[in-house]
Amino acid sequence: MKPIERILRAWSSRHRGTSDKFVDMIDSILDRERERIRGIDPDTDRQWKLMAAKLGRHPQAVAGPRRAFRLRLALAGASFAVVAGVAVVAGLLLIREQSPQTYETGRGEQSMITLSDSSEVRLNHTSELIVSAGPDRKDRAVTLRGEAFFRVRKNGSPFTVSTAAGMVEVLGTEFNVRAREEGFEVGVLSGTVRVRVVRGGKDSAVVLTAGQLVTCERGSFPIAPEQILFPDYPGWMHGKLLFTRASLRSVCRDIESRFDVVVTLNNSQLENTTVTGSVDARSAEKAVATIASLTGTSYRHENGGYILY
């Protein structure tokens, strides 16, 4: 039996009427410990019984002002240690709650994330989502690099998605956010969102409703909202790649990241070609073949990659 346990046992026998709840709790803890030790080490159990008998036959062993003071001091120190331990654990839990969580996907990967408020985020390939939330869970904020589809649970608190190009603010809705090198795109399937871009001291805000999409090239402000052209938007969730006036160079990069392959343009003039349409993305071969058909080019499979010409 540990010294502190002996002290607490003696103290509890002398102060039964002063703090019954606390003493009962101590007795319960000590009894459980005794049962545990009895099952592990019978000899220790016999020593426990002998100590209890001695305490019962010689109450003067815990009597006297000086001894009582020491016991009270020891008990106070033990109580302080318990409270301090609880405070340390609570502090660590609070820090963990307030620490942002980061989710990442590599080339050819996708991930489904359920947030603490039951909102769902499906992260597309080569993307990063940083989730920040305070202990009260009122401020719901994430930072996105790449592309993700959001299904936000409505609970009266704002939900914000920050990107390098702009911010999306919602209460409860379904929408897709794409923040790649070439620019920023937001499409809404249900509900209403507000897209904000702040640059050079100017604040440009656009409100989108279900079925609308807005794009913003890097370094500029959003253009007027447009209707989503494709019924299976966002295509990446349905085995497709959807493009609206996208440069062929950016389309090739998207295919590379989706399938972890290399797609090369052997003619620099092709880089400025724009692509609009739905691309079959069930495989790299099908995607490249569809792109070649949409742009009037040819392709060949070479060294594990593809060349458009």
C-alpha cells in the first residue's frame, strides 16, 4: 500500500463526520485498490489487513496535534496534486480541441471527411483541407487548397471556406469549391452561398443560388454568375471531368493529378486551346481520348504516359 493510501485511510477513519461524500469516495477508491491487489499479490493483501488491524487497535497512532496537522497537510497536498492533474489533462484536451486538423490527398486519391458538426466534405485529389474550430463549436471555418465538395449541416452558425483566391460563406447548403493554380470556381447545388474576393482594398461579393456557378481567374475578381451546364456537376464525383473554357494545359494537369500519369503537349500552340465539355474519367486512356476528340488533336501512349499532338 502506498504512503498516500495509508494517510487517506487513517484520515478517513478520524474525520467521518466532516466530509462524508469525500470520505466515501476515498473509501471506495481504496477498497477497489485492495480488491485489485488481493487478486495480484496475496501477501500484499495480508499486509493490508495487518495495517488496518494496527490502525484499529492503536488510534493514538494518528492522534496528537502534530500528527493530525501532518495528515491534514498531506491530504491537502494530495488533493492539490489531483486537482493539478485534472487541470493538466483538461488543458491538453482544450489545446487539442483548438488545434487545427489537416487532411490531405495525393495524386489519384480522394477522401471523405465528417466534421464535428456533422457536415461532410469530400476532398478531391491533390488537395488540402485545414479545419479550425473553437471550443464552443460556434465558428465553423476551413481552409481549402485544391477541390472539395461540401455538404454543410445547417445549425444557425456561419460556415466559411477560405482559399488563396477568395472566401465562401454559407449557413447550410451543398456546393463545390475548386481552388487550383489557374483560378477559383464555386458551384452551388442547393441553398445559397456568398463568394467574396478581397484584393487591393476592394471587396467584391457575389451571391449564388442553386444551379449557379461563378469563376475567378487568379489575380482578378469573380465574373457574373452562370448556370451550371452539366447535370452531373461536380463531375469528379461521378467519374467525369467537366470543363468550361479551360486551357488545354490546365486540363492535362488535371488528368495527371487524377490518374497519376504524365500528359505532354508536343506543340506549344496547343496550350492556348480551350476545352468545354464532359470528359470520361473512368481511366486515363478514356480521358485523354475524349480530350483529343474535343480539341481535334491526336494522342499516343508512350513510356507510361500520353502525348497530345
